[in-house]
Amino acid sequence: MKDLRDYLKYLASRGRLLNIYNDVDPELEITAFTDRANRESVYESKTLMFSHVRGSSIPVVTNLFGSLSTLNELFSNSYANELLQNLPSIKAQAGKLSVIRGSKMLIDSKPKVIESQLGKYEQLKSLDELPIAKCWPGDAGKFITFPLVITDSPMDGSTNVGVYRMQVFDNMTTGMHWQAQKGGAIHAKEAKELGKNINVSVVIGSDPHNMVSAVTPLPTGLNEFAFSGIVRGSRTMLMKNGKYPYVPANSEIIINGHVDPTEKRLEGPFGDHTGYYSIQEEYPVFHVDAIYAKKEPIYAASVVGFPWHEDAVIGQFIFDFLKPVIKATNESIVDVYLPPEGIFTNMCFVSMKKRFPGEAKKVMFSVLGLGQLSYTKIIAVFDDDIDIRNLRKVAWALATRVEPQRDVQIITNATADSLDHTTNYSAFGSKLLIDATKKTREEGYSRDWPDTISLPKALTDEVEKKWKSLKG
Ligand SMILES: Cc1cc2nc3c(=O)[nH]c(=O)nc-3n(C[C@H](O)[C@H](O)[C@H](O)COP(=O)(O)O)c2cc1C
């Protein structure tokens, strides 16, 4: 898919695009429509295209990734998926590794850079010309909610792309809500050490592979545009952008600006994906230097709030996509699940085949040490007979396999998600570790763990057949 327009055509051809021709208010009404779309179905809601947004001639598209089927179609047949699925066997069979090393796709993942095309773009005077929405009644103002924020490391030149919301302070200034552990914040910290400002390119609207890759928690230093090339199956086309980081050649709207890493300003509140308004906090300030828009541009936005919304679908998809990486380093793990009700970062369930005493704890520590999973507040580990995606089974196992004084631990003074309003300090709190696996004698259980109740399968199959022929 070469750009956002192509993607919208694709969605329309599958009946996943809803055109809204009514006159719509960017204040709250875009949220109300999108929230309604998300209530239709948890993982299969439609993308909304608002063509008449009050105060702007630019149409707005929301809920671009509200369909899990679409994300699967876009990514799961990709070479990256094949590579990830094969990780365990790659480790075992050296032969396979050479096949993958020899792949053209990996060699070609480096983005292709072309000369600037900004001459073909129209320059806008200020942010006032964009249809930026105020999402929830208690929001501090208007927020850009799906910006691809691109920075280059001032130390080694590596590129990072992340989606960080931007609160509009005035028509040439916004907030930059990159959390301390995120790539953009790390680049800004490097700039601070060098006593420099950092130039930032912000892109609103690109092809779906670029947009989803921007949200993917890749290790800092691993270029999201190289990753999008791998999952797309063709190299990402970037264009030069003067002194600012390169931007996708298919960008709808480009905002060039800079952040002075010593400058901070109160950001929020914002109705977040936790279902609460985020607490006001000091965040960096983004100064707009220039805004460019393609001919008849499309403005992309995301609406989050009480789960579920689009972010839950994206999060679920990305996590399942990257799960082989977690499993490859922890052979005993069977499944890992971040329930959207747990706001992703606040709750993580793991199922495993325990092989030795204490292995559940080993697994918990290792998951908590992995990238953005370090934000996890509550982690619970289960045996592999528990389907951790079934919350009824999870509740049953927690009730019947946990003896609190032995199986529950609290780790204090640990990292936390800055969106977690329950901690006394921002981004610093504690973790709850729950070992809900069946305990063995070596693990201090002094009795014989009882068997779970079940009937022989041959019998239940037989009854199932008879059951269908019963008449009332
Ligand atoms: C709609 C949406 C909004 C997001 N807003 C923020 C945000 O304001 N701040 C933040 O740090 N992460 C936010 N994220 C999550 C980051 O984009 C995500 O953690 C990404 O992996 C960050 O990239 P990085 O690891 O390269 O920094 C948001 C994600 C989505 C889907």
C-alpha cells in the first residue's frame, strides 16, 4: 500500500470504512462518533472518515486500526512474521539461520532516501489550519493524537519514530508527551548533554506499515522505518527534509520543529486509554518551525478512552506479533497476554510449562526486564492448562492456586508507567508478582496437590454426539 489513500481504498473495498458526510464538531463530536464505532465490536470496528469537520477544509480519519483482521492481513503474511515464528527453530538449526541471512528482504530493509518533495506541498501558516480535535470534556485543550514523531540521535545519528501525543498550547507551540524511557526522550536527553536543541519532524498520515511500526516497541537504535520496510515487503521511501529528520515520502502532513531539552511546561489533563484523565505533569515543549500539507491532505487521529478503543487492537496485535521474541528467550513460556482491561502496561498474564522449582519467578523477572514490559505493574504466571485469554479461567486459577503468604510478592521502588495515577510519584512505584502455578514439594508445599476434575474425553465426545440428537 503506497500511502494512506491506498489504505483507505483497501478498507473501503472490504466494507471497513464508514464515510461521515455530516457537519461534525472537532470538539468532542469526533470522539463521540469514534467511541460509538468502537462499541460495535471489540476487535472489528470500522474506520471513520469525516469529510466536513467544522473550522477546517481538511478531512479527518479516525480508528484506522480498529480491525484486528486488517492488521493480520497487513502484517501476518509478511516475511517478518515468518522470521519471528521461526525464531525457536532458528536457534536449533543453524542451517535455517543461513537461509534467513541470505534473504534479500533483510538486506533490502534499509529505507531508500529521495530528494525533498516539499516543493509539491502547500505551506500552512499555523496549527489553526489543521482539524485538531479536543477529545474529552476535561481535556486541557486540543491534542494531536496520532503524530509520527521522528528524531535522530545527536550522538550516533540513529533514527527513532514514536507516537507521542502533542497538546496544542498555541498555534505554533505544542507539548511533546514522550515518556522518559521512549526513543524520542532518550534522543532529547542526548541533546541536553551536548547543550543543543533537537530538531523534530512530525508526520500526520502515512501508509499503514509506517504508522503501526511507529507504535511498535522496537529497541532504541532499531529504525522503525527499516522495520516497516520488512513488514511491508518493500523498502520504505523517505525524503530529505532540510535540517530535520527524513520523513516518509508519502506523508500527508509534515510539521517541522524543535525541542529545547531544558524547557518544560505543564501538560494535560488528557482523557487517556486508562479510562481516566492523566494527571498534569511537566513535559517538553515543541516549537513549530514550518507546516507542509500535501494537496488535499487527510488528517489522521486516534481516539482513546475507557477500554476498548483502537489502541487496544493495535497493542494486542503488536504484542502477539512480537510474542515469538519473548518465547524464544524463555522456552517454558506457552503464552503471554496483556488484557486490554489491564491497560496493557498494568497487567500481564503468562502461562508456562514449569520444569524446575522457582521457574515461575524466573519467568516473571525475565518478562519484567524486557523493553516496555518493564512498565508492567501486576504480573501473574499460570500453568499451561489455563487459557490466560479467558478471564474466567484466570479468576479460577487465582482463587484456587494462590496462597498469598507464599505466592505473592511486592517489589518496591521500581519503574512504573507514568500513566499510572495510583503511584505516589510519577513513573516510580511497585510491582505485584503472583505465582499461580501449582506448587510442588520442592517449592515448600507440604501436601499432595489435588488433581483437577475431568471426565474421560471418549465419554464426553460420545455424550456430545448423543446430546445433539436429544429432543425436548
Ligand atoms: C494512539 C497512541 C498514542 C500514544 N501516545 C503516547 C504518548 O503520548 N506518549 C508515549 O510515550 N507513548 C505513547 N504511545 C505509545 C508509543 O507510541 C509506543 O510506546 C512506541 O513504542 C514508542 O516508540 P519508541 O519506543 O520508539 O519511543 C501511544 C500509542 C498510541 C497507539
